[in-house]
Amino acid sequence: MITELSPTDTQPTTPRRRVLLLPALAVLAVVVLSITSLFIGVSDVSISTLLSDSSDGTAGRILLISRIPRTLAILLTGIALGVAGLLMQLMARNKFVEPSTVGTVESAMLGILVVTILVPAAPLLAKMGVAAVFGVAGTALFLLILQRVPLRNTLVVPLVGIMLGGIVGAVTTFFAYRFDLLQSLNSWMVGDFSGVLAGRYEFLWLVGALAVVGYIAADRFTVAGMGKDFTTNLGLNYRGVMALGLVLVSLISAVVVVTVGAVPFLGLVVPNLVSMLIGDNVRRSVPWVALLGAGLVLVCDILGRLIRYPYEIPVGTVLSVVGAATFLYLLLRSRRNVA
Amino acid sequence: MSPDTLPAAVRARRRTPLKTLGPGTWILILSVAVAALVVTFMTIDLKGNLGYVLPLRANKVAAMLLVAYAVGISTVLFQTVTGNRILTPSIMGFDALYILLQTFLAFTIGTQALMTMGAGTRFILEVVLMVGFSWLLYRWLFVGGGKSLHLVLLVGIVFGTLFRGISSLLQRLIDPSEFVVLQDLFFASFNNVDSSLLGVSALTILAASIAGWRIRNRFDVLALGRETAVNLGVNHRTTVTQVLVICSVLVAVSTALVGPITFFGLLVASVAYQLCSVFRHRYVLPIAVLLGAIALLGGQLTLERIFGFDTALSIVIEFIGGIVFIALLLKGSVK
């Protein structure tokens, strides 16, 4: 087993070249998808209309006001939700959790609803803040309940999370019903990029920045997932790391819910696929998670725009089918591996 | 057979204060409560045109009683067959499947054709499909063995999510005007139950009940677990199929009447087991049904009269049921 000590020597050249080739291909795919996304829509925006002199610049304005913001919003959302899911999985040390299966998203929705009811005129930033605080509280509650579950097996963790999300969701629906806000609640429940315009999505840059923070701190979350004693022994502030993780995940979820609505299962599917593809080295997998997250949301959004052209199907709906199907596959596959 | 798969009958012997009353007494008390609630519901605040108000209220009461019956019986029987106290047809995605089938039919043949097809034909078609699904599910549950209940639960819940996802996808693809018709088909809450639907549902429930009555003696034996039941001479496979068919029919009825209520069955069955000192279906089944009726009638009455708004009942049930579910998980009653 000496070879294991010097892995660089034993690695043949081909895999290393593949290591370079694969990211290049993935980046290329995301770029191609992004460009495709720019040119799909009801109004005619194409290279020729953009360049032709006869047009009055409408196409260019549409591109700047609607198409580019939309594509950027999709990329940022995909990157951030993928990373948020990965962080959640590291903290709970469980592959089947993500913000929408542990109640973070539902708690954030409850937060938005509370602000909307109490201070209807509150600025967007305040709504996001309150949503994030609720998200932190909900996620913390989940982790707290988890500590009390007598047998903490892999499958109980997501079960408890989904149920907690259901309970918080019921409370939210209850008040939304009372205050006649069911319709606006629906707009948060189903992620949809069709309303994204310049001036209405810029907060998503914040979640992009948070994803970068997540990348920088990724190793710490791996350590924190090992438990309090282990973390403290390694000289890390356990509470600090967990708090940072909670705030990151909750802020990302809150901002995404407020601007585009819930995008379910993304944070679950993407890190799992990456782990199947390249393994569990967190530092290495974060860029992949970001790329794959962006790519998956792009594909789902493009699909949603094409299936019933010229009408749109929200990306949240498309992803709930794709995501749930993948989740089922992962569940049944994991059983086979364990058994 | 490991201790945790031991029949509910053995574990239910632990006496709690509630169980000092015999099951017969409980049935009596609960029946009186249901009767009182029905009378209150029909007569409270009675004014205006009686010829209009009374039939409206009677419709509501009938719908609630039918739903209580369908959910109570189907949940307890399903739990008997699957040998657990936490899986219910709703949690395993049956309601969501029913809605998916409705949507799929509307999507492929159109709501117009769906309406003209006749409630009977439609119903039979849907029930056949649902039984097919439950049979596959059941096969998966028991063939190969050693499946953890948690896995089954999680798979069920995710199946439910998947079905709902596909339904909403299909609903988006349907013409908006057709979608309105479809929505009316699904979410007939207690306030606007179609009286013709009530008739069909009552008949269907009656048919399912007769089928159940004929095999009633086998329920307690089934509760002892597969091996014991087989040793005692029950044709396990056939009986289980029959029970699953009955469950599917009942779930279809309750979903058609009021839409999906995920945790109602869990709630009712859990309390029924708590009250019943002996686990025998002749006691547990009626107690579950009566508890369901009390929950629906009492809940609706409270919401309408005290809070002054309707239809949020399923939300309240969802809330309490979710808490009970987590409590059951925390108690470790699922292993």
C-alpha cells in the first residue's frame, strides 16, 4: 500500500488530462446553454435582428432589460442553491437533506408572509432579512430536533425535515388563507424566472457572493459535520462554523425565495450527482456543484419555456418532477449499496 | 421475526389510563359525541330559508361522515396489512396518485370527455389503476424483505411529491379553461360538495364495505404478521390484495370528496390505538371512524362558528398530524 502514500506518482496521465478536459467541457456546456437561454422567448431577439439597421433597437433593449438579467438570475440561483445544498449536507452529515427538505425554505416563506402581513410597505431588503431570520430559526429547530431523534439513521433525518417543512408550511398556508394572501404565497412556492427583469433580480448577486464564501469555508463545514468534540480538537470554533453555515444557507434560501420563489430539490440532486461523478473531496466538488447547479437550472428553465411555447412552465414545476424522480433514484440506489 | 415487527396486538397491551375504559364503552361515548355534533351542526344558528340551508348542511355532514369512514377504515386496514403504525395510504402517495390519474385522464381525453364518460366508468378506471400501483408498492415492500420502514416511508413521501409535480406540470399544459374544471373536480371542499358525487361515493363505499365485511374475520389474523397468518391458514396474498383494493376504493372516495389530507388517517388511527385496550378490528375500526367524524365535525364547527372562516380545516389537520408524525418518530415507535 505504498502507492497510496504518493498518489501523484501513480496517477497515469490520461485521467489527469481528463481532469482538465471535463471542466472545460462543463464550462463550455454552461456557456452554450446560457447563450441559448438568451435567444429563447416570444419577442424576436436573434443575432440578425440585433445587427440589422432596420430594427429600432427594440431587440437590444429586450436583451438588456429581460434576457440577460434572466439568464444571470438563473446562473446565480443554480450556483447558490447547489452550494447551499452541499453545505447543508455537510453540516447534517446526510446526503438526503437540502434547504427545501429540512424546512429552511418553508420557514423563509413564513417569514415573508409575516412581514407582508405586519408591514406591507416594507422594502424588499427588509423582507429578505426577516425571511433569512426565520430561515435560520427553522433550520436551527431542525438540527435541534435531530439531536433528539433516538436513532439517527440516514433516512430519519430527511423524514423529520420534510415533516417539519410540512408543519411550517401548514402554518404559513393557514395565515395566508386568513389574510387572503394565498395567491402571493403561490408565487413564492413555485420558482419562476419569467418575472425577472433588470432592477428586480440584483439581490441574487448577493447569493452569488455567499456561494463564494461557502466555497472558501467549505473545508470547515466538513470538519464541523464530524461533531463538536472533533471540531474543537482540531482547533475550530464549532459553534461559529455551524452558525456561519446556518446563516449562509438561510440567506441564500431567503433571497432566492423572495426574488424567484422556491426551486425544490436542486440542492439535493446536484451535490449527489457530483459526489457520484468525482467523489467527496469538498474543495474539489464545490466548483462542480456550482457548474452543474447552474447548468441544471438552465436546462429546466429552457425546457419550461419550450414545452408549451409561447407559454411558460415555471422552473419550480419542472424541477419538482426532475428532482423528485432523481431523489427516488438516489434513495433506491443507496439501499442497494448499503445492503 | 424481530420484536418490532410483532403485531400491534402484543404491543397494544401496555395499559394507559385511557385504556381503563373498555372499547365498547368508548364506542358508545364516541357515538353519542358524534350524534351530538351532527345535531349541533344541523341546528346551530339556524335562520333564513330552511329549505335551502338544511339540505346544504346535510350535504356537508354527509360528506364529512363519508370521509371519516373512508379514511378511518382505509388507514387502519392498510396499517394492518403492512404491519406498521405509521405508514398510511395518504403518506404513501395514494391521494397524490389519484389526483395524477384524474389530471392525466383530463390531459389525454379532455375534461369534456371526462365529464361525459360518466362518474361510474371513470371511477372504476381510476380504482383499477390505483390498485395496480398499490400492488406494485406492496410487492416492493415485501419481496426481498429486510426493507427499513424509514426507507419505505421516505420513498412513499417522495413518490407523493413526484406525483404532485407531474400533476402540476400536466395542469400547466392543459388549457386554462379546462384547468378550472379540473380544479373543481379536485378540491371540492366540504363547502361545495356535489350532491351527485355524494350519491356515487356512498354507493362505492357501501360496495367496498360489503366486500370488507365478507373477509372481516381475517383482519385480526392478518395483524399477527405474514408468517403467523399463513400458518393459521389464511391465503395471505389473496387477502392482502382484497384489502388493498378496498383501501384504494376508499382513498379514491375521500380524495374525490374533499381532496388530499395527508395526515388525517395517521391522526385518527394513532388515537384509536391509544383508546382501544384490545387490538381487535371490530373495536378499532369503529373507534377510528367515530374519531374521524368528531375531528371533522368538531373542527369544521369550531372554524366556522368561532373563527368565522371555512375550508382551512385540512390545514389545521395537516399541522396537528405533522406534529404527531414527528412525535411518533421521536418516540422511536418506528424502527
